[in-house]
Amino acid sequence: MDKKVLIADQINEKGIDELKDIAEVVPNFTISNEELLKVIKDFDAIIVRSRTKVTREVIEASDKLKIIARAGVGVDNVDVQAATERGIMVINAPESTSITVAEHTMGLILALSRKIAIADSSVKNGKWEKGRFMGIELNGKTLGVIGMGRIGSQVVTRSKAFGMDTIVYDPYITKKTASELGVTVVDLETLIKESDVMTIHVPLTPETKYLISKPQFEMMKENAFIVNCARGGIINEDDLYDALSTDEIRGAGLDVFENEPPKNSKLLELDNVVLTPHIAASTSEAQRDAAIIVANEIKKVFKGISPKNVINMPVLDPETFNLIKPYFALIEKIGKFMIQTAKGNINEIDVTYCGELSEFPKHDILTRMILQEVLNPILNEPVNLVNATTVAENRGIIVTEGKRCDAKGYKSLIKVEMKSDYNDVSVEGIFTHQQPRIVMINGYKVDVEPEGTMLISKYKDKPGIIGAIGTKIGEHNINIAKMQVGRKELGGEAVMVLKVDQIVPEFVILEIKKLEDVHDAVAVNL
């Protein structure tokens, strides 16, 4: 066999068996980083779990490596950017833990509702305190699910067996999917106020950081429970402690923490919280499935078939890869810009390739990259270049592509238009002098390096408005680094892009929007 696979961490034997008919399999479950650097040049694929770190140094030491496989979900131990630069695919097994995490979620809900954890501790301490552990039934209670990806959907299915009514918050769930699952879609505030049990299944992003904090706890029912098996940091743990210690809410179940392990957490002092050590995905079945999934993905790559769970990119020949590589940075910045300026559900995304890019035969790859950047921050399920269009379709997003010879004087230009419930956004970008540039925002000419924090304001083009905006952000000690102004006609509407040195808080944005003749404002962090 001319293919070699290094298994650098312990995985289920069934995954190893899957590979033996197509490659030479070398298990080395205790390999050190120094040894890995020496031998990686001989391997076509490597499988890791969480112990082994596939760093840039390791990737650059490889000669034949085509695929890095993570037998699990998270890829924090893999330098995905370095792999992408070398044209190496990074894959994982996101579906392997869906049922496992959903079951753990239900376990925490049951432990809370019937006070199982503290009752167990009491009996083991020689006590028999039946009156202390009065519980509640789940039957007839309202379950609120934040995030309806793979795991959230599995939790909903299981909750129905307990007779629970389900409401969900997910801005991107389709009416068809909601109907099929038998759930009611509500806004976040309604979910928080009406849930007897609230469970979180969203990724940790700047938008979801401290999504549940003091204001949300104040809205919850006094008898409500909250459960988090997603990511630490989505719940503000100091505010959670205050809510639990004052009986503002009834209880909480956490498998994840902002700092792991939570050695100094005040939550450890409470008996109305159930804590587990980030084990929601830890079952023998999940580990078995993860091993089999990544083994089959490697087999696909060796056979020239595109795998399903690619984190970074599908198989590309070297010529194609070198052709599109300069546009990766531009696509990433445009995608991040679009999702941060969208208001409400995204309904349509239209991508137009202009100039030399219009002759490129694989526009679909760049379009998928845009979808990946737009969808990943808002979905719990991983979006990659293989599944991006399918995920968009399932979410009811219409995606169209076009090409045009006229690139407005540039060698190549990419135009992305996005329609959401409450606004339309249009951005045009180029790649020049080894860096991406945004040259048009909503039809207004600009010349902006998409980097750092930008404040974009739309206002009436008349004296004093620019100064008023500058004064307002100056009042909050936000420093302006660069300024760009675009307008279509004298005295009409204009757009100003300010590059600033600090993050612009939401309350400052609201103050700017209240200024006379300022029509809109938004901050974008790139």
C-alpha cells in the first residue's frame, strides 16, 4: 500500500479496522511533538483526538500530508489556517456526538427536576431526608431551546417523550423544519420569560458571549432551570451565582465553564446547581462513531471523492488552489462584514464575479467560502465548503451566482449582495497589492482595508454631521485611526467609514443613530 495513516491518539478499534484495507496504519498513541516533527513527512493522513497538537510547525514539516482528521468535534488543537495554506484538508466528526450530548442534556434536566445529585450525596452521608428532595414533573412543562442545530433537534425529540411543550429560539430555522419538529419559534425574550427549563445549544461567538446574564435571569420564572452543554462563556457565571443564591431561579446544570476546571468558581458552593466536567460528548458510542466517521472520510479522500465534514476546503488540484488562494482573505472579510451588518433573518445572497475572475471555472468554491463565513457565526452545526450550500438551502436562503466582464477598472472584483428581513447590504471588494480592499458599500465608493474595528454611518451629506459623529465617539474615548467618506451626490445621502482603535459598544451605536440627520450606524469587527 502506498498510503500511510498515523493514528496519534487512542481511537476506537473499529476506526482503525476501516482503514486497513486502503492504507498502512501506524498507531502511536503516545507520540511526542518532537517525534511527530520527525516522522510526519512520511504520512498521507493523521488522526488525532485532543492530546496531539497539529501545529504549523508540524504541518510545514510534512511532505505528503493530504488530510488531518480530528476524531471528534473541536479542532482547537489543529492549526487550520496553516493546513489551508498548504492545501491540506482538516476534517472532523460533528455528527458523532449529537445524540450523546442531547442525552447528557436530558440527564442534567432530570437531575435538576428530581434533585438526584444532592439526594445521592445525602444518602451516601448516612441521611434519609425524604422531605428535603421534593421534585417536579417534566410533563406539561415548557422547554425552551436556544439553537436548533443537530443537538438542539435531538433534545427536542427526547423532551417530547416526557410530555414537554417546546419553544425554540433560532433566527435561521425554517418554518418547514419547525413544523416537522413540532416546535413553536419565538424570540429570545419570549423564550426566556416562558420557559420552565431552558437549554443552550449555540456556539460561543462575540454575539453569544454572556448571552444569558443578569437581565435575562431577571426575566426568567422563579421556578425555572437553565442547562448549558454547549460552551462556557455563553452564561455569565457571576450573574448565574447571584440568581441561584438568591432563589431568583430554581437551579442550573452546567457541563461547560468559562474556565475549566472551575476551581475557584462560587458555583461550587451551591446545592441547586449540578456540575459535570465537560463530559457531555464522552460516551463509548460517540468515540466509536467518531473513529468510524473520520476513517471513512480519509478513505474518500484517498479514492478521490470529496469528504463531507471538511473544516477548511475540499480537494483542489495545485493549479486551482494557487489561482484562488489570493481571494481567500477577501472572501473571509466580506463574509464577516455581511453577517455583522445583517438585520434579521438572511433571505438571499447573490455573488457576482467580475473581470478575470469571471473566467475562473470554479466560482462555486468561492461562493461556498462566503456562505461558510456568513453562516458559521450563527449556527451550532459546523458549516464547511462541502455542506455550505445545503445548509443555506435548508435555512431557506436563496443563493445565486453571476459573472460579468466589466470589473470597473480593476483586474478582478467580487460583489456580494445580501437581503435580510430588515435591510439589504451590498459590498464590492478587490485584491490588490497583496491585500484585500473594500471599494463599494451599498453603492457608495470607498477604499477601505477590511481590518480591525470599523464604524459605518449613513447620514445626510451636510456640514456638521461628520463632526457630530466624531464628537460622539470621542465622548466615549474611542480614537479614530482613519476615515473614508462616500457619496453619490452633493447634499444627498452619504456613507462614512471610520477605522477606530477600540470596540464600539452597542449603546454608543444607539447614541449615534439618535443624532440629527444620521440615518443608520453599525460597528463591524474584522
